[in-house]
Amino acid sequence: MAPEGWGALAGIVVVGALMAAAAWRGAKARNRAEGWSSLDLNRLAEWVALRLPPEVSATLSLPDVRRIVEWNHQYFLSRSVAGNGHGDQAAAPLVVTGAETVDWVLSRAEAEERGYTASQVHAVLAAQVRYLSEHGLTG
């Protein structure tokens, strides 16, 4: 093969590798979004409840944990990429345990006259992040 042929071959290999990396990254993002939207919230809540600090698990029942997890799930879906991978909100990363998320969950709790505290919500969301991370659903 002529020397200029090697350059063309190297260019093709580099472009192919870049395309494969982009496709893999896109598939990974879609899997995370699809994973979030198809979560078994009962299983997730049970997992979270078993991993809460004792001072929190003593004050929250499994239905309480399930409710907080579900509200956080609703928050995520309201802020997430649409199911087809397109959406205006895709540019900003979503922070699952951020103050905005905790405030959103606490506002839902207040609206339903649930007496959850910020420390309880933080503990549930922190355990939820561990679950999501261990199951490959975080970025």
C-alpha cells in the first residue's frame, strides 16, 4: 500500500472510532433515561429503606420512603429528556440530591400534609443515588 493510502486508512479508522464512541455514548444516555422511566419504584424503595441511617429509618415507614422516591422520580421525569431522546431540557445536567430537588420533594410533602424533614429527604435521596449508581443509571 502506498504511503498516502495509510493516511487515508488511518483517517477512516479514526472517524469510525469517533462514530462508535458517539453511538455508545448516545445509547448509554438513552438507557439511563429509559431506566429511570421504567424503574420498579417498589423495589427501589425497599432497597433504599434497608440502607437508611438508623435515625432516619426509625422515623420513616416503607410507604414514606416509597412516597419520597416516587416524588423524586416525578421530579426527575419532569426535568428529564423526553422518552425519544429529544427535549429542550437535555442541556442541563440533573442533580438528584440537589437543594432544588429536596425543596421540590418537601413542597410535595407539605401539600399533602406530610411532616418530612430535609434530613429525611436527603437521606432517602442519597440512598437512592447509591441504588441508581449500582444499577448503572447515573451519568
